[in-house]
Amino acid sequence: MSYSGNPMGGVKHLLLLAACLLLVRCQQKPKVSMFPPLSKIFVGDLIYLRCDPSGSTVKWYIKEDKSSGNKIFKIALASRSDSGDYYCEDNGQKSDNLTIDVLEYVPSASLTIKTGQPVMQPGASIILQLQADESLYGWKCYVYRGGDKVKKIVLRLKNNQTNTHLFEPRPLNVTETIFWCNNTQNQRSNQVTVRISENQVALEAYSLPAVKGEALTLKCLAWGTDQIREAVFYENDKVLQTGSSNTYKIPNMAVSNKARYKCRATFVYPGYTAGPPDKVESEDQDIYVHAPPVKAVLSGERYLQCSCEQCSSDPFCRYQYYRKVGQEWGPTESSEYSITPEESGTYACRAVWKNWRSSLSNIMDYKPQDTSTLLVLFLVVAACLVVIIILAFAYFRYKRRNATGALYEDVGLRSREKGEDKYEMLGPGAQREAEYDTLHPEASGREKKEADYQPLKTGEMKEGVYHTLGAEGAAGGEGGYEALKKEGMKEGVYHSLGAEGAAGGEGGYEALKKEGMKEGVYHTLGAEGAAGGEGGYEALKKEGMKEGVYHTLKSEEAEAGEGKPEAVKNEGMKEEV
């Protein structure tokens, strides 16, 4: 059997196929992918951008800035300044834009290392803890170990109401492993990055990621022993500290603290008896510093009040309070403003939205006030108020009773040395019934042609009492009194009192007249000691009255005039008394 084919022809076909594949690959448009594939990016996240397919040299465009490198672009510590559009160029072809928006908040759940360190030896295991403010029902966790594959970690939750869960991933066998969790409501946790190193000494940083303005503690560890005799810390190969302490603290991280750190430990193992101690350096570790996320503020004494500038005008924001139990923070209650805890302890708070939240606030030690002391104080204040009310009521009642006493109060007359009147006129106070007093001052050294008193008049009054008091010692005038008149009154009482000691005039009294009255009582009192005039009394007249009572009293000690009263007349009266 012989082979008649041309072997060179097969080789040509294979070369042609490879060339075609290469040509297709070269003509394919590149694409930018993000790993791990996160739904939302928060400050402090570690992400990788990869350009596929690509050759040996790739050009990256970041917010229109060009950067050369390989197919992987690393963002070691995401910050707000990393937000923008990213695309790559390979063999003259550009990819589509990948937009990154870094949020200045922290995720809705917390993922921490419960057992282990951020740097572990190959094959070591760690235990992670996932914690949320609400139930973890529907949450899943993921792990990224490089490449383009993401593995899922199934959480075996015992019940649907738990908000804290511990789980152990597979042993660590790659240089860098990234863990995170999320749920079906588009909520996620922070990342936890664990690296491995074969060195016996490792440099740890607490807490990562480093935040501007906050403290960062570096710790030098030696695997298998804690008997470190000396530790030296370096920043970019520059010595920071040398001594027996295996920790170094940076109290206030700044952007300038972004650097490469390492440590060297001098140590011995337990039971070591011979030979010098070991001196081992750790691997270098890059520490980045990012701006702090939105942070809440906790204040108050009698109660706790949480506040946040970004939350003040957002109707979807609420505040979550936490109490520290041991080394962990446990959620206590959620509120829109403030709370009054019933237990003493150490408290903090956060501003919470649906898919993210603020960083933890400052820490406060709170102690509830003694309720018994508050109760006693309340009772004392209430008793004082009751006493004040009783005293005020008694005072006003006393004043009211005194106000219903005598209608008039005697007031001494104040003499005047100048002017026509010797005394000032006193006005009456307001009483239950209207009464009018007119007190004429005593004339001094003058002659009066008419009566010392003017009639008091009031119109359209149904009831009233009128008093006219003559001045003492009137020296002249035609008579003591002028007639009192009132029209339109149904009932009334009139009193006319003659002046004492009238020295002149035609008589003591002028007739009292009343027209249009059905009933009435008239009193006419003669002046005492009238010195002149036609007589003591003038007839009382009343027209149109059916019933009435008339009294005419003689003046005593009349010195002049016709000493008898004039007849009392009543026309049209049926009965006379």
C-alpha cells in the first residue's frame, strides 16, 4: 500500500487556517469586563478591569486619559475619583465604554474575618461572618480567585429570621482571594480580601481599607509563636519604629500615608533552647488611603439622637442604633430621629437607605436616668403648682367679697386755698344702681341769686333715685331748690331736701312736678331755718295721676315768710292718702 498524497499540501492548509483565525481575532472588537462582577461599587472595593481579546500591549483610556499596560487594569482601592468611563484599545480597535460609579457609602451588610488574618499561610482556612440589620433570608456569598470564574458559596441558614451567620470557605491556595455577599434585593456586603504568604512573618493592618482621618494599626506577626523580642516597621524601606512592641499605630491617616509597608521580627519558638533567635521580614504590602464615606453623628444625654447631613432631607432615610456586646455591634432599634435606651452600654448609629448606609457613627457611653428621682421631682413640682393655684384662688375670692361691701366709701375733702370753690367735687364710683350726687362747694364771700344746686336730669330712665343736697350756709339766692323734673317715667321717687340755714330767697322749696306718671311718691322737705321767702312749701301738683301719695312737711324754725305749707292738691285722684 502506497501513500500518493502530497504532505506539503496538508501543512499549507494548517497554516492557512491559523492565519484565518488570527485575522478573525485581530478584527474582533475588544470588550472591557469587570471582576469581581459587582452590581454596585463602594469606596474601598478592589476591582480588576480586563480587556479581551488583547495582545501583548493594550492602551487604556480612563476618563479620556490614556494609559499603556497589559490586559489587566487594577483599581486597588476604589474612591469617588475613580468614577467615570473606561475603555481599552487593541490593534487599533477600541472597546465600548464601561461606566463605573463609586458610591460614597458602605454596603447594607457587613462581612468580617471571624477566625484568621488578612494574610495567611498556604492551605490555611478562615471563618467568615455575615451580619445584617435584618434577616439574611435570600442572601448568597461569592468568591473570586482570579481568572474569569466566580464561585458561589451556599449559606446553610437554620431559620429565616437570623441576621448573623458564620461560614468556612475552602482552604486558601491562591495568592489573593476576594469574598463578598449579596441578595435578591440588589443589596450587598463589603469585600474581604485574603492573601497568602510562605514567609514566617506577616504584616497585618487594622482596619482595612485605610480611611483618611482615621487611625490605622500595623501589627507584625510570626506564625507559631508570640514571643517576639523585637519588631522593626518600614515605610518604603524607611524605618518607622524599632522596639519590643510588635504594633505601630498611625493615628490620623492622610493621602501621604499611601505607601508600601513591611516589618521584620526577631522571635523564638516555644521551647527553643539553642541557637540565636530568628530574624524574618514580611512581604511588602501596599496600603492605600481613600476618602471617608458618609458618616452619621450620635449625640445626646437624656436620650440618643442620630443625625446625618445627607439624610436630613431624604424621606427614604432612617436611623439604625447599635449596642456593643463584647466585641461586636448588635442592632437595637430603628427610628426616624431619636431613642431612649433602657439599658446602659456603649452605643453607635448609622443612617440607613434601601441599598446602602452610612459608616458607623462616633461611639457614646449611655446610662439611663434614675426614674425614681424623676418621679420625686415630678411630684414636688406638681405639689408646688397645686399650692400656688389654691393660694391664687383664695386671694381672688377674698378680693371679690370685699368688692361687694358698702356702695360708698367716705373720702375726706381736700381743701383748696385758691379758686371759687373751697372743695373739689367727688365723683361716685360705679355701683349696681345708678346714683348721682352733686356736691356744690361752699361759697366764700359771694352772693348767689339762684339756688346753690342745679337739678339733676336723666332721660328715659325706668328706675332711678335722685338726691339733691343743699349747700350749708347758702347766703343768698331765690330759694333752696329748683324743681326736679322727669318725663316719661313710670315709677320714680323724688327727694328734695332744703338747704340748712338758708338766709334768703322766696321760699324753701319749689313745686315738684311730674307729668305723665301713673304712680309715684313725692317728698318735699322744708329747709331748716329758712330766713325768707313766701313760705315753707309750695303746693305739690300732679296731673293725670290715678293713685299717688303726697307728703308735705313743714319746715322747722322758719324765720321768714308765711310759716304754713300750701295746700296739697291732687286733681283727678280716686284715693288719697
